[in-house]
Amino acid sequence: ERDPGIQVVATAGDGYIARRKVQALRPDVVTLDVVMPRMDGLTLLGELMRVRPLPVVMISGQTAESCDVTLQALERGAVDFICKPQEDLQAWIAVAGDEIVEKVKQAARARLRPLPLREALRPPVPAAAARTARPLIAIGASTGGTEAIVELLMEMPSDSPGMVIVQHMPREFTRRFAERCDTRTAVRVKEAEHGDEVRTGWALIAPGGQHARVRRTDRRYWVSLDEQPPINRHRPSVDALFESVVDAAGSDSIGVLLTGMGTDGSRGLLAMRRAGARTVVQDESSCVVFGMPREAIAVGAAEFVVPLGRIARVVLGFLGGQESAGAAPGRRLHALDA
């Protein structure tokens, strides 16, 4: 308990004990380990979301299996996750304590979204005529962003302009996240590699631990990866992506900023808008955490502010050279550890 604003009301050694304590104590937030005896974290999460939905932060290992389970947990309603090492947990807690505290506090303020019923793969949506010869779409997200990205991509047609995405996520998770997206969307999705061309019908997700910047050679956009220092405490950084798009594509681009904690992306999105790009920001009612979108609106970076379910319509409207119907103009704790 390194923060006076958080009281750990209980701990639990397995899922059954955790379930009883959650029901009895009704904590504001639960931190839930992926691996537990008797009842695993994913099973318990499902029961909690069915009986008493509340903010849950998953504690995940770094194995491929743990990554997959954690991504499933985010699909099933977990707000966020924290990645722990396999060994020397005490040393890790000493270093990562501030991150844990911040994520628990953000989870307590998070908006729980109803879990949508999704098809495994939606049919391609008819594409609008492109507004420019070679548009580029840049998307940024953080807390709550994995499911927001999937929902947005599921609404985009298979022949969408090339997309580059930054989701704040550790190195071990981005490839698995891209693979899961690729099975659920009409556009193809992969983790970006240095030199990848940004092609029609593809979305490239920045790998954890590396900034992704868009470069242009003649009429070809491609992704440059680097390990320069974190920006806004993040690598990859949304600002790094957006600011590179200003140089590479200028007004022939669309910037989308989704749910997330902090301020990353607001400066870069403002630069995009000033360069003539179209910009859209997720509204508060549909965000898990409204931090990044709120900051973008505050600095004047948002041309439109709309619910998540209408962002694809706005983007397709941009591509068709039309303003999109239903888009609002930009406004120019207690915790239980299991």
C-alpha cells in the first residue's frame, strides 16, 4: 500500500476464495492474476462480469500463453493489464509500483462497456471513393484500446487505405494482438516490421518497445522502426507516429485517437490537423479511459468527436469527400488482489 488513496482490502490465494471475497467486500477494483490454482483468472473474470461487473486489471506473465489469455481477458471486459516477470517479483514491484498504482487508480475511474456480440469475420464494407490518390490512416490508443481497435477495424472495408496503429502494449503482446485482429477483420493485420510498405487493405501495428514512424519515398509509404527514448513515457508513442505522418502525408491523411490514459497523441494529432489532415477523436461516453481524447479535444486537435461505433463511418465519409452524418464537431478506491 504505497499510495494513501488505495486500500488493499483483501488478498486471495485462488479463484474460489477471490470470488467469495469480491462478493462480500465489493471492492472498487480487482487485480487478477492470469494463473491461479483451482480457478484460473480468465474463468473468474467471466464469472465476475456476469454476476457483478467491476473494473479488473489483469496481472500477466510474459509467455505466449499468458499473452493470449490476457488478450482474451481484455475481450471479456478487463480494463487493463500489468506484465510481470517470471522471477524476482519483489524487485519488479519496487520498480513498477508507481505503474501499478496508476493503473489501479485509472481502472477505478474507467467506464465499463457492455460486451458486444461479434461475428468472427464481417463481410467487406463497400469502399467509398478515395478523397486523395494515396490517403493514409494513423490510429492511436492506450487503455481500453485493444477492443476499440478491433471494433473500428471490423467496420472498415477490405480495400481500405493503409493504416498504421500504435497501441500502448509491451513487446510480448503486440504480435499476438495483431494475429488476433487479423482473424476478425476484413482488412489484413500484422505487427509492423522495419521497411514494411503501408498498403491498401492492410493495418500495421507498431511493435512494443519501438517507435513506428511513417516515411515516404515517391508515392510509397513505409514504416521505420526505432528505439529512440520514450515519448510521453511510451515507446511506441502515438505522438511519434502522428508527427511522422505530418511529414510523410500531410493533408493526405486521417488521424484517429481512441480511448487511453494520459496525453500521448494530442500534440501529434494537433500537428496533423494544422497540416490539413482530417482528425476524429473518440467521445467520452464510449471511452474506457478518456484521458488521451480529452487532452486532444482541449488543445483543439479534434475536428470531430464521436462514439466509437461511428468512427468508421466518419473515416469513410472523409474518404468519400463528405462530412459524416452524426459526427459532432470537435469542441473548437478500494482494491482486491487475487
